[in-house]
Amino acid sequence: MVRRSQRPGPKLLSAKPPNSYSAVASELHRRLNFKTDRASVRRWALENKLAPDTRYKTPPKPVKRWQARDYGALWQYDATPHA
């Protein structure tokens, strides 16, 4: 059982981007000499609604890669809207 004073607070879990549960467990051990597992920190964060919401994460957009016929060849890209 974790005492109230030794629970990972919202400060450790509300960083942008969010800290990993492993990092929070490591900080608990370093700051409070309280050894816990990252899964326990995750369970606690889920129970207290402090876990980051990853359901609506936008997928990464594809990177545009340009090809040329020869190595080092020049290419032209016309980005004007009235081309």
C-alpha cells in the first residue's frame, strides 16, 4: 500500500509531453526513496485520471521525398497556386 505522501503527484505526470511511467518510478525512488514498479505508477495514474489520452493522436504525415534521374541532378518544384 502506498502512503498518501509518497504517491506520484500530478506534477510528475502532467508534463508536456508526458513523462514515461518508468521515469516517474525512477524519480519516486530518487526523491522519496520509494521503490515501485512502472506498472504500479501506470495503474495509479489510470485510477486517478492522470494518464495521457492517446486515443486521438494524429498519425504522422508522410515525408515528401523527391527523386532525380541522376545523383546530384537539379530538380525544379513549382509551388505557385496558379501553375
